[in-house]
Amino acid sequence: MIDFSSKELAKLFDRVAVPGAIFFCENFIFEDGTTKNKYLILLSIDSTTDIADYLLATSQVTKVRSISILTGECVFIPPGSTRCFTLETALVVKDLHTRSVSHLRNRFSHPSTYGRLEYVEMSPPDVLSRLFDAVRNSRFIAGEAKARILRSG
């Protein structure tokens, strides 16, 4: 195993953190304070404004499909479309998350301090295309966030 310095890891993050990149996030902290390991997919990242937009993946597809308000606000990924999504997976566009790029970079380059954020792979082009279409048509994403994401795609 190769050990990288945090400076080298920060540079690596800047190379792999592009729209469509899938990351594994250890102990993602939700608004209610609970934590859970999650996969996230970057939709936009801008180091000049220090803003990154992403979605969390869920395998609770049956639950997502049962919520009528989410109709048209989800992208479903068939099982096996990526190495990390072995089950059918939903990306709920309505549940957009925004964090600072520096927060994500710190998690990537200082895993023992901030919790592990690990690059996994790129989203397949068809999934990314469907994600940007869903963002474009979303009733829930505000204009500024929508414009930022669509500029990056």
C-alpha cells in the first residue's frame, strides 16, 4: 500500500472531483445528527466559490417509488451498472446537498481527522445524462443551484 501525504491527497482530490464522480463517505452526518456510510455523486464542484453539489445514493428503491411527490425527481440506476451499486439504486434529485469544496477535500486528504471520503469511480454517461435532465426538470431545486449544476454538466 502506498502512503500519500495529505498535500498529495488534496491534489488528487482536485483531479478526481468532477461532475459524475462517485465517492464513498464513511459516517455521513445527516441534519438530525445520525451518521451512516453513504455513496455520493458529485453534480457540480467549483473551487473558486467553494461550493460542491451532490446527491446521496439509496438502495431503498421501493420506499422511494412509493412517495408520489418524488415522481420525476429520481434517477434509478439498474443493479450492476457500476461497481459500487450492486442493487438497484435511487438518486433523489429533490434531496440535493451542498457543502464547501474544502470540507470534501479535507475529508479526502485527512481521513483520520474528518472521516473517510474515498473516490470509487465515475458514473456511467447515461446515468449522468439522466441526472442532469432530472435537475433541469426538478420542481424542488432552486434557480441558483440549478444553474450552477447545469453549467457544470
